[in-house]
Amino acid sequence: MTKLLISALALASSVLFTSLTADPALADRRVALVIGNAQYKNTSLSLPNPKNDADDVAATLRTLGFEVVLATNADKRALDQAMQQFARQVTDADSALFFYAGHAMQYQGRNYLMPIDAELEDEISLRYQMVAIDDVRAALERASGVKIMILDACRNNPLADRLARNMANLNRAVGNVRGLARVDKTQGMVVAYATAADDVAQDGSGRNSPFTTALLKRMQEPGIEIEMMFRRVTADVNAQTFGRQRPETYISLLSEYYLNQVDKLAWEKAKDSGDVAALRDFVAKYPASTYTASAQSQLTQLDRAERDQQAAREKAQRETTDLRTQVAALEQQRLARERADRERTDRDQADREAAERARLARLEAERLARIETERKMDEACKRDEERLAGLQRGGTLGRDELVRFERELGCERLRPLVLAAISAPAVETPKTRLVPAPELMDTPQLVRAAQAQLRRIGCFAGDDDGKLNDATRNAVKRYLIQRGIPANEIKISESLVAELKTQDKGVCALDCKRGQIEKNGRCVVEKVAEPRRTKKAKPEPRQRTAAPAPRRTFQGAPINDSSPAAAPTVTPSIGLGGFGGRFGIRIGR
């Protein structure tokens, strides 16, 4: 818990320190007292430009972050009040600056500033009507930081000359009263004189004095250390006055100090922004700033980073373009494959549909042909049956008539009957007559024969038991549907069995139940492999003597060959299935 509290306090302190130092106005408090006396009550002392100098210096200092106390054309009371206000405001300030433009003088090594209402008669007037520089220094000493005193006051002063004459008449030593004496050096102090000690500064012909003109110019240059700034001021004044005025500066600082820190403020905003435009603007505005090198270094790094980012963006764009191209190519390939598959599927479907149409057309043609064949056969059978009936009605139907009738026969269903009748033993009979016999339907023999044929062509999966059950009816129905024949009434006839024998295998697809497989045209239970067992020898089955099969008549009646008396009474007959019914040709008595 203690560690967490310490960490929180450290973080809060860091945030507070950052917030205080981030704003230069909070980090560096600056106070200035600016005085300019031009309009003296003694008109012979009036000067053209000190007021302008004070106004312009005050305005410039405000732009540099100074709190300015300004007094122009101030009498002794006004000066004392300005000094009092300045002394209060400057307490513990980080920077304190005093600027004076107007008349001043030295007396016995001490410097005095002259209010506009000063009247100098003797040394007592100096103490009570003038403002001692020592009082200004005392006010500056209240600041905790850098103290700067700038005196543009070494002007030609007639009162100083009169004071010197008066003191000489009193036989008192006066000493030099021209110009200002050097101020004792104090640690942390900067003292700048408009001209050399004991010398007089020029007023100039412009708005400002030569010294203030140079001072205003150099104060507006950011990022210049104060010693370098006053060196440049000295060079400017010396050049402007052609060497007749040489400012002097005394500096006693332990570290560098920058009067114009506008570049610092701008740098604080630009250094962490990462904004290339802001950094370039800083370099252009403050080429002489100490921060310019850092700004240029950051610009170099940012330019390099920007180039690297641009290269990375271009690479990523190229990779994205390549990827999109690859994806588009893959998509085109996929679409092409799908189109080819779709076209192949459509072709296959069209081929299947065409094949199905052809199959259906073939089946329809076969059905129509079969119907037509059956129709013609029915017509031929009807004609032959009528002819046979006519021959029967006409009298005796002998072998010769049967042979001739068989040669001219058009009904194939009658041919086996006729051939059987021709090959039957001759029996003396006065005549041969046609006996109608009904066609056999749904007999066990016909059902068993139909089951065998239906299983052969794949329409039936049951046993050949001769039973006309639902499985057999469904098999016949499947066959008729495959052949395109109506399956309204299911009947097993000789003609159906004969038709089934003419069909090829695979008419119906064998449909086995779950757990069954197709084997030899039947659905049988699929056997699960079992462990091998030792086979036991099976006893041989007993031999049975097969009894001779009895002979049957053409109508199915058994004949006993061992009975000699039965031979003369046999009546051969052949059953003919047809659309006209069943006929029997009986030859004999």
C-alpha cells in the first residue's frame, strides 16, 4: 500500500512539474520598470526622444513576457511611486529589468536619475530631488534571478554644469559630473550603458536614440544570449555614430541568459509536435536560435521517417495491387471452372435428357410397334380362326387340309396347335371339329413361370412359390410401368409369360431392403462373417428311385403307358392362348 501511495505521489508531482514547466509564463516570471523623461520643467533640459524610447522598449518587453511598469515624463513623486510598485512586483521574480532614458549625472562616484521637476542648487538637492541609482539596484536585488540595468542617460546636462560651478564657488570639490560612473559589479547583474563611463551619449535625429534603436533591433532577435546581444548593440551604435559613441556592458552571470525567448516558446510547441511544417517554419523564423540545430535534426529524422513510411506505403500498395491481381486471377479461374462445370453439367443434363427422350421414344415406338404387331396378329389370328372354324363347319378336317392350312397360316399363336395336330396319330373319325377352350389365368404353374421370368429381368426378388401375392402383383406392375403399359388389373396369362421370356435382363432395377444384398437376381440377407468352426461330416442323403413321370395329354390329363387299353382312346389337344379364346383341334372318334 505504501509503495502504491509513493508511486501515486511521484506521478502527481511529475504531472504538476510538467504542467508548470510547459508554460514559460509560469516557469519564468519577468518584471520590468521602464522610465522615459523628455519634457523637463526647465525647458533647456528637454530632450526629443526619451519618451519614445521608453514607450517602444516597454512594448517590446511586453512581447517578451515581461510585466512592465511604465513611467514617462515623471516628476520626483511619480518616480518614487513607480519605484515602489516595481520593488513590490519584482520580489522573487526570475528576471528583473530596469530601463531609463533621460537626464542623469554622477556626483562623487554615485549616479543619479533626474525627474522632470528637479532643480539642482547644491549637493543637498541631489539627495532630495534626484533618484539615486543605488535605490534602483536595491529594488533589483529583491529579484531572485537575473538583474538587468540599461541606462540610456548619459546626455548633455546643463544643470550638472551649473552644479559644478556653484560648488566651485563654495570652494568644494565636485569632481566629474559628466556622464555616469561605473556601477559596482554584483553577482547576477547585467549593466549596460549607452556610452562609455564619464562620457555623454548622443540624442540622435530619429524617433529613438542611437543606443535604443540598436537595442530595440537586437531585443527582437530570438535565441541570442544576452552578452552576444549587447555586443551586437555596441557594434551597431559604434557604426551608426561613426565611432563617437561606444556603449559599455558589464555582465556577471554564472549561466547563459536569453532576453528574447520567443524561439524557446515556439520550440516548446514545435519540438514534440512531429509536424514537419511547424519545424520548418521555426527554422525559417529563428535561424540564429540555439534550438535551430535540434529542429533541423528532427526535420532530418522526420524526412527520413517520411521517406521510409512512403516507401512502406508504396510497397504495401504494390503488394495490395499484386494481391488484388492474384485474387482477381484466381476469381477468374474459379469463374471459368464454374462456367466450364456448369456447361459440362448442362451438356450432361442435355445428353441425359436426350438419351431419356430417345429411350422413351424407343419404348413408345416399341410399344406402338408391339400394339401394331399384336393388332395385325389379332387380325391374322381372327382371320385364321374364322377360316379354321369355316373348315370345321364344312366337314372333315383331315391331315392334308391341316398341312395346307399350316402353310398358309398367318397367326403364329395357332401354329404350335396346328403342328401338334398334324403330328398327332391319325384316328379314324368321320370329321375333325373345333372345340373352344378357355385361356388359363393365374394358375400356380403360370404364376411360378412369371415369377421366374420377373426375377430374371430384375423386377421380382421373392421366391418362385406360385402364389399370386402382393409382391408378385407389385413386380408385374413394375414391369408393365417400365414397358409403358397400363397396370389397372393384374392377371397372369400364358401370353404374359411368353412376353416376359422375350425381355432382356435389367428391365427393372432390383430394390433390396436394408440388410439385404442382390445375389443371382434375388435379395438375400447379408451374412456377417463369423469365426470359423470345425465342419462336421454330413451323412449322405438316401438314394431314392425316381418314379417315371406320367405322360400327359395336350390338355394336361395323365396317361399310363402300361395300360394297353388306353392308347386307342387318346384325344390329343393343344391349348392356344389368344385374344379369341382357347381352341382345341380334336382328331379321332
